[in-house]
Amino acid sequence: MPQLSTENCGFILHLLIVPAIILYIAWIIVPAETLAEWDITYYPPKCWSIYIPTSLLCAFVTILFTSAVVNAFISPKLDSVDTIWDEYSRPYQSFPQMAAEK
């Protein structure tokens, strides 16, 4: 099976999201009587039309805040040596031009 590229995933997401948004807006706008005339009888209450976007907005803000807090906690302090050296850094003595200057 071929690997899905970012472009293909974005296109598939577009194909799924656009009809969902159209159905959501139609569900909000079309009156219940018209839906009953079309034999659509099973749908959520209209109060959920406010609950869904509010929940998504709260989740988005919570994710942004949480990721900022987690990033602040896992980052080393500014006066820490870890901001300069890590496990991939070479020690000072391994630089040939600097070792020759000593």
C-alpha cells in the first residue's frame, strides 16, 4: 500500500470536512418541520448547534494553553548549562582550532 503524503491527507480531510460543514449548516438553518417532510426524523436537538462550536473552541484554547505550559516546564532555565550543551554537543577540547590556541 502506498504511503499517504501530506497533500493527500489534506485533500482527504478537505473531502470529509466540507460536506460535514454543509450538513451542519443545513441542520442549523432548515426548520424541523421541513426535515420531517423530508423524512429526516433522527437528528440531535438544535441546542447542540451552539454546544458543538463552543466545545471545539474551548478544546482549541485548552490545547494551546496546555502546550504552552508544558513547553515552559520542560524547557531548561536560561542560566542552565543545558541551554548550551547537550548529549550531541562536542566538548571544547575536540575542536582542533581551539585546542591549538591553548
